[in-house]
Amino acid sequence: MAGFPYGAARGLGGMQIFLGLAAIGLGIGDLIMAVSGPVWVIFPLIGTGIWTGLFFLIAGSLAASISEGRTVGCKVGATQTMSLLNTFLFAPALTAVATISFIQSSIAMHDYSLYGYSYYNYRAATMFFLEITLTVVGCLEFIFSIATASVCCCGGSYDQPATNQVMPMTYPVTVQQPAAPVSRQSYGPAVSAWHSGAPSATVNPGLSTGGDLHLVRITGSPAEIARYMRAMEEEE
């Protein structure tokens, strides 16, 4: 694809890979903290960071693999589709769930500190920072997904590598036809036509003779021969 920003696409793909791995790692830690103690946070139990991070990782891997070749059109189309899904579905889902979770964890942290449960307060504080980080990851993924989809739109149509095509060329050719033999009227004397390598033949008065490779022999009286030669000069 001529003019496609391959470097920008691969750079954005690398960022999405990083954000996907970060979301998966934070989601696993958030899930462990949620199931290992009585913390008033419910949404981490659905593992939002894990499954949204997988989609971020897929989109980033597709974008990072874009290079010139026969499959570049398919890769650009798949990257654009996955980036749009992340933009309108998965990144907002992660941001929304993480926002609700860190609000819940902040309330739990306040209650535990109020009643003196330092251990659970520590766990709630850990989940609070995990949820804030997941919210930032979701917002960044939303931005980079829009940028990746926009870069994929810059490529235009998914053309294949150009191949050399041989177009038939038509050249005008002028063929010169040989001149047609000029008919000449005989004026009396008998004329013999000599062809190349052929026996001579007598041409009777009144018949036409001539041609490109013809020799003539005139027989007759001097007056007829003179009259014939004058007629030939007048024609020329």
C-alpha cells in the first residue's frame, strides 16, 4: 500500500500491546485481592481487566504485524475492526467498571480505617490503587484505539502489490505496394516482350505492353517505328 504509515501503525500497536498486558496483570491482581478477603468491592470478581486486556492485546498484535506484502490489506482491515471494537466497547467497559470499583474500594477503605481494621484497610487501599490504574489504562486504550483506527483509514483502499503489466502497443506500418504496370498502347509495329530468363514473345499491334522488368523489341517499318517512338515520348 503506497503511502501507508507503517511506522505509526506499528508504534500504536506496540502501545496497545503494552496496555493489554498491563490490563491483564492489573486485572489478575485485582481479582486475587477481591476473592481473598471481605472487601466491599464486587466488580473485580468478573475479571474485567483480564478479558478486556485480551482484546487490547489482539488489536495491538495485529497493528504491530502490519508490513508490506500480499496480506497487508487483510491486516489493516482486521486492525481497524479490533480498534473500533476497543474504542466503542472494551475500553469504555474497562473504564466504567474500574471507576465504579475504585469508588467502592475508597468507601471500604474509609470504613475499615474508621473501625480500626488495619489489615482490611490495607487490602482496600491496594484495590483502590489497582482500580485507579485500570481506569487510566482504559482511558489510554480508548485514545490509542481511536488513533490506530484513524491511521488504518489513511491507507485508503487495500491495494495489492503492483505487478508489471505488458500492454500491447500498436505501431502504424506503411506498406508500399509495387507500382502497377502502365498499359501502353501499341501504335503499329509489332513488339516482342522479353521477360527475365523467358523466351521472347511477339506482341501484335493494338495490344498493351509494359511492366517494371520488361524489355521490348520493336519490329516494323521505319515509319511505324518512328511514329511509335514519338507517341511514347508524348506520353512521358
